[in-house]
Amino acid sequence: MPTDRKLSIGLITLFVVALAIFAATADADGQHSGVWKLNPSKSTQNPGPGPKELTETIILSKNRYKVDANGTAVDGKPMHIEFDAKFDGKDYPVIGVPWADTLSVKWIDADSPQIIQKKDGQVTMIITCKVSANGKTRTCTLKGMDAEGRKVSNVVLFDRQ
């Protein structure tokens, strides 16, 4: 086989292997990572209203879930939410959530991470998120109790930025 042909086959093989590795790692976790902006008009907040605006920067892998979010609360005050947790069943601190001081994270299926928020060790909110098939919308359901003890049942939509 000529050297040029061997080189071409080698490059094609390398490309196919690299593509396979990328495809294997760009599954559910990769689809959640990125910058997401709250779409209040497509969200249901019960009780409401929800934040005026919120932009989340998410890093999500099979082992780690990191969120840095900034926005404006319904009262016009700035909001900042932050956590960095591992999928190991342990509790991690959360900043900026009035009804929670810690959280843990787990995968409920191959495409859906879940956040279990707690205040003083008691579960207050469970949040489950999914990304649409086209990768442009992230939908999170929130079930639990807010800081005032009101029952929460929200469906919050975010658009990929």
C-alpha cells in the first residue's frame, strides 16, 4: 500500500475514533452544560411570580454539577445562586436559595439530573431537569416548599444562549 494511502487511512481512522469519543462524552451531561436564560413567559410559577430574569451557567458531567446563576428577583433585587456538587450522595453548600442551605445531586435516568435541596437537613425542594431533543430548551420542574412554607409546583423553561 502506498505511503500516502496509509497516511490517509490513518487520518480517517483517527478522525473516526475522535468522533466516537466525542459522541460518547457528549451525551446527557454535555447537553445540560452551557449558558441558559430563563424564559418567564413559558414558565409556570406556582406560587408566583418567579424571578424577573435569571441566567445560569452550568457545567455538568457524569460526576459533577456546577451552577453559577445571576438575575433579578421579583422585587427587583439582584439574585445570585451558586453550588458545586458531586454525584456521590453527599450534601454540598448552596448559596442564594432562601429555602435551602445544602443540596445533593443524582441522576434519575441517563438524561435527567436531579437536585435535592435541604434546609437544616430536611428536604425542601426537588428539582429535575431535561433538555429538549433539539438542545435549545431546558425544562426544570420544582416540587417542594419555599422559604415561607408554601407548596411549590413550578415548571421553569430556559433557552440556550
